[in-house]
Amino acid sequence: MKKSRKVKKKTEKQQTQVMKQALKKQKTLSAFVAFGLAAVITLFAASNSFGVPSHEDISDIDARVDMELLAEAVAEIEKDMYSFDFEVDDIRHIKVFNADNKLVGEVSLKGNEVIEDKDLQVLVNRSEFLSNYGTTAIYRISE
């Protein structure tokens, strides 16, 4: 009977040792997994922030890229605008009124034309400029 008790004690001792070894292996394995996970997270974080130290810098870069794209678009539109040959008739209308507010003369001029009618030119020279509305200039002779 003594033997069976001794055998039983050995097995308990062996079982305790086996459990301690298994626990030690489990702790070691958990430590390696935690270390590996920490390394992977650190590598991903480092690769995502490489060259850009903060979130503010990313928005600055985005704003700069947006401004460059906008400047290129504006330059292209301006180039296209000036490549078209616009023929706009620059017509000026001149109306001359007397002191009674009656129309005494009017003329329409294109571009850099001048008043060729001598009588109308005298009326414009004697009158005062009152107002300009769009392409129409209004003069009045005060007597």
C-alpha cells in the first residue's frame, strides 16, 4: 500500500511539473504573440505617416494641390478666352439735349470713330456732360 501511495505522490508531483511547464510555454507564447503584434502595429503606423509628421500637414498639402490645380484650370481658361477672335462692335451713342430737354442731336460711333458732322461737334463742345448709361453718353446745352 505504501507503494501505491508513493506512486500516487509521484504522479501528482509529475502532474504539477507538467502543468508548470505548460503554463510557462503558454506565457512564453503569449509574450511572443504580443511582441509580434506590437511590431506589426508599429510598422503600419510608421509606413502610414512616413514623410508627413502630422494631420495638419496633410490638409496643407491637399490645399496646395487644390490651389495648383485651380491655377492651372484658370490659366487654361484664360488661354482659351484669348485664342478666340472676338469681334465686338464697340458702339457709343451720344445724345445732346437743349435747355428745354429736347433732343437736338445724336450720333452712334463705332470703335475709335470721331464725330464728322461739324454742327453736331459744335453742339457737343458747347454742352456739358450729364451722365453715362451703358454705351450712351448724355450731354445738355445750358443757355
